[in-house]
Amino acid sequence: MINIKALVITASTRKQSNSVAATKLFIRTLKIKNAALTVKTIDINPLKIKPCTACLKCRESYACVIKDDVSKILKHLATATVVIIASPVYFMGAPAKLKALIDRSEPAWFKYSKGMKKKWKNGAIILTAEANNRSTFVGAKNEIKSFLAVNGIKTKTTVTLGTMQGENIFIQDKKAQRKIIKAAMEFAND
């Protein structure tokens, strides 16, 4: 059994979040496949995440000059072997706090764009939205996938769950639960 250290980043502001409930089932399924899995969950909503100011000082130093909670998230990101991002979709994109975190990946982007080698980790994206059409998820999926890539994380799985209007919908939706379990099993088997 391989020791896997998973980092889960959640972005929903709801107490009974569908994306968080789906991620909990995803993690429970992964634990069935690998009991050595340890999980660190970070809810980004209470954290202090200032927006990128496009100062470009990170172009040479590969470090952001803004001092807030982003550095703590990036430390956890660096030590994780698996990263899972769970988020609702707002206006076809990531919620504000998650988008701010993504934008603050400029230092990682500059390293990535200069071809600095990384040891790739595996990642998963779990998205929920009220609408249930493919185009609803494209913007958020691409934003998060780019964030993962510049941080050395290959997106192995993306699960999109539509018709998740309101709290606790996922808990009642057996089809959505089966979709999460299937995705987690495939993720664990690769």
C-alpha cells in the first residue's frame, strides 16, 4: 500500500455544499482503495487571499511579494501527492476566492513557462452547478486545470455535476453519487 497525502481545496461558501459532499464521497472511495490515504482539507473562504496586482516582481524571484494565506496553501500544495479541488461554478467560472488563488499562481506560471522541470502529481476537479450543460463548466474547468498544471499537477479526473441548485442536492442524487464513485475508482486505479 502506497502512502498518499491528499490535499483537498474547497471553494463553496455554503454550509451544506454539494461540491464538498461530492468530494467527501470521492475521498471515502479513495480510502477504500488505499487505507494509507491521509487528507488535508483547506476551505479557502475564511482565508486571507488578496488579488494579484500584476506587479510582475515574481517574474525573476518566483515568489509573490504579497503576504497573506496563499503561501500556506502553496506549502501544502508542494507536499501533497494528490490534489483535489472542489468548487461550485459561478457565471461559468471559479468563485472569487478560488479565482484569486488561481491568479496568484503567477510565480508558478513563470517557472512553468521557462520549462523548469517538475515531478508531476495527480489531480482531480469536482465541479457543481445549477445548469446541466457542458458549456457551463468549461470556464471553471480550464481555470482550475491551468492552476493545477503550473503547479505540477496533471488533472486525471474532472467530474461535473449539474442540477445542483440549492443545498444538500448531492446527498439525494443517487446518479451523481454513482458518478463520483466511478470517477474515484478510476482515479485510484490509474
